[in-house]
Amino acid sequence: MSYLAKNYNRKKISFNSGKGSYLFSTDGKKYLDMLSGIAVNSLGHAHPKLVKTIREQSKKLWHVSNAFQIPEGEKLAKKLCQKTFADYVIFQNSGAEATEAAIKVARRYFYSIGKPNKTRILCIKNSFHGRTLATIFASGSKKMTEGFGYVGGFDHFNFGDHETLKKKITKNTAAIMVETIMGEGGIKVIPDWCLKELRKLCDKKKILLILDEVQCGISRSGDFLAFEKSKVKPDIVPIAKGIGGGFPIGAVLMNKKVAIGMTPGTHGSTFGGNPLAMAVGNAVMDIVSAKKFLNNVKKSSKYFFSKLNKLKEKYPSIIKEIRGRGLLIGIQLQTDQTKFIKKLMDNKLLTIRAAENVVRILPPLNVKIKEINLALKIIDKVCSELK
């Protein structure tokens, strides 16, 4: 028997090694990994530079308290600020922690300027912002909040419902928080024009704009952060997943204005920003933020989307829509995706579900064209069997 609690419905498969875009199971089978730990393994498995970085840093220093300066964290924070809109960074260990901290930053900002009643956050209903008590209620999903009491402070509107969004803003609203590209919610992209309107609305109402880029950020969209294409500047952005390439790292990026509320003692994290994590983050950042790397993500994405749309035309009774941007891809099926994902796995292709009958495809950002072709071949085969 397993002594692990049953909060995961785990597939009867385990892995003992990985290399690049492939995972090797304990029973000797080779799988093409188009899941990447849910957009985490941005450089695939056992990337030589990351292995070298962890080995070298582990011989020097793993952890010290944030009571002291951590040079590796200072270095990564500087890189993130120079690459993005941000002026300051707070390091965490995960996306949920980063989003939770983003909520705290927004509320604390208004408290610091003498408006303590401005605490409410507006979010998209059935989005995903994490699994802490606050973030499950921010997500607005009945399924996630069931049985966990109630955490107030969040209001919701439906995806694309701009009129309701405007009406829900009150004198107690502190911020609007949305995923630039919704992940668990079905790989739904917020259009650039909409992001621009959100920014204008926040400016007009004197509230903050939080763009959750935990899943869609760190080069996955083809831009370092997914909102960059829209030219908007948010106030706060939580990131995680891909920045560690598989090592647990989260962070909150923020502008100078909102950072004034984060004074000593307002927030902390025992492990956040530890030297080992920061060394890995620096190595990942150097690779994935390079212009050549980002251009290659766009090139791979364009090819993948082109081929997937041809499969959609070939199998209209199976595939309803191809969604997403960059290498954050959703295949929306006409019916429930459970059997489809199972058949993909039987053919040694790993994917994961999202809402609205979507099969999520999240390959490593350095995926090779021949690996994309293999994935397409398997998807084609499964569509053929199910039509």
C-alpha cells in the first residue's frame, strides 16, 4: 500500500530517469514528454548546464536564512528587473506562494497609502491561481473550494464579460488579477486589445493590474513574459514553474509604486531565494531569455500550430479548436478528453487535461522538430482510431 494521502489520482506509471524531451519509466519504456511537469521543465530533463550548476552550487552552499544577504538572489533579481517591467522582486518557492504574495502586495500597498478598506481582488471565474486557501477562492472554482470553508475578498466575472467586470469594481476593489493565458481553465488567451483595456480601466479606477504568469511566463509564449506583446505594463506579476527548469522557484515581480508597502516583517519565506535555487534560476534565465532562444520557441510554435490545425481539418469530428500561444498549446476536443489522453499515453506520449475538453501540450522550450513530428504522428494515430 501507499502511505501517501489520496489527494492525487496518480497514473500507474513512474519514471527513473529523463533526458531532454524524453522520460524513461521504471519498467524500461521511453515516453515523449509533452507535459514538462506542467510547464516546469522548460529545458527538458537533465539539461547539462543545470546539472553542472546544481553540482557546483551544492558543494558550496544550499541554504541560509533571509536574515542575511544572498548574492545569488541579488543577481537573479537584477536580471529579472532588467528584462521586465519590474523594479523589485520577492522570491518564493512555488506559483501558489507567488500568487498569494502578489495578493498581499496589492492589499498592503493600499494599506500603506491610507486606504485599508481597498482589499478586494477581481478575478475570472474558473481560473487558476494556486492551491492555498486564498488562491483557491481567487480562482472562483466551486470544485476547488468545496469543503474548505470560506476566504473572502474576491469577486468574479466570466471570461470576456467586460460589462460585468466594470460593474464589479467598487470602492473596496484593490486590483484585477487575471492569467495572461489561462492554463487550467482551457488554454484561453486574453487578446492584446483586452489587456490594454484592462490597463486603461485600472488606471481610470486607480486600482492595480496583476497578471498571473506562473504557467504562461518565462518564455513559454515566445516572449519572456506573455503580456509583453501587448505593450502593457502591469503592477504585479507572479512567476514560477519554468524559471527553475524543474527546481522549485517562485517570485513576485512588482513596480516601484506598489513595493513601498513591503517593509521589513510584512512578508517572509524560509526557503524562498535560497542559494541553490537562485543558482539554478540564474542558469535558466541566461538560456531562456536570450533573443535567439525566444525566436526558436516562436519558430517551433508556428510549425506545431500549423500541423495541428491541419489535423483539426482532417478530423473535424474529433478536434474542435487549436488554442494557445508559443508552446502553451491546447487541443480542444468535441467530447471529453479522458480517453484521448489515455490513448496518447498508451502510444508513449505524455500530455495533461485542462477545462473545456482541452488536451494540454507543454513541451520543453528547446523541443526539437523531430520530437514535434513524433508527437504529431501519435496524435494523428489516436484521432484516426477514435473517429
